[in-house]
Amino acid sequence: MSTRWANDHVAFEVADLDSAIQFYAGVFGMELMSKEVDPEHGEAFAFFALDGGNLELLQRLDPDGAGPHGRGAPGPPWCPHLALRTDDLDAALRMLLAHNVPIVNGPLEIPGKVRWLYAADPDGNIIEFVQWT
């Protein structure tokens, strides 16, 4: 089988889908493509458009589905994470700080190659911002 793989989407579990939609649309200006409730599978989900694939947010509908399960506090190596490319890491950092988004590590740098930082959404999902130099 010869297949060329392409990124379709990355998914994050969230505690409150509407709040998560507000965060990703409001802080990052991401375009909401769709929002659905799927009682048969016990979840609600939303998709945001990204170049190179999309971001899916998933909320469990079960009564004790109060948030992301089975995960401790984020820590090194900061996986899993969504990596977003930027041409200006300093501007991205200012935007994150202006919206009170927690910076969990960085900015970091490999001189002449790359600069990056890790931030967390309200559910503790890790978002990496990368500037290739």
C-alpha cells in the first residue's frame, strides 16, 4: 500500500465545550467550522480550521465527565501538544500574556534554528508556539 499521509486533525479533551470554543476563537481568532452533540457516542465536539489539519475539541457528556480524565498536570516533555507555527514568537508571547494564558515553559531557543514556548489552555492542554529562524 502506497499512501501519502496528511494531517486531518488534532484533538483535545475539554471540560466545557462552549468555554473552550470561546477560548480558541477569542484568544487565537480560530475559525469555528462546526459544533455537534453526539448523544449516541456520549460526546460533544467542535472543529476549528487550521492550515495543515484542524483542531477538534471533545467534551464527554456522561455525568462525571467533568473534564479531561487520566491526566496529571502537564510537564516535560510537554506531550501531547498542538504546535502552531508563528513568524513572530515575541508577538505571540505578548498576545498570550495579554489574554492571561499560562506560559508553562519558555521561550526557549536553539540559536540560528528555532525559538519556541509552551502554553496551556484552560483545561491544561499544551499548545506549543514555534518560530523557525
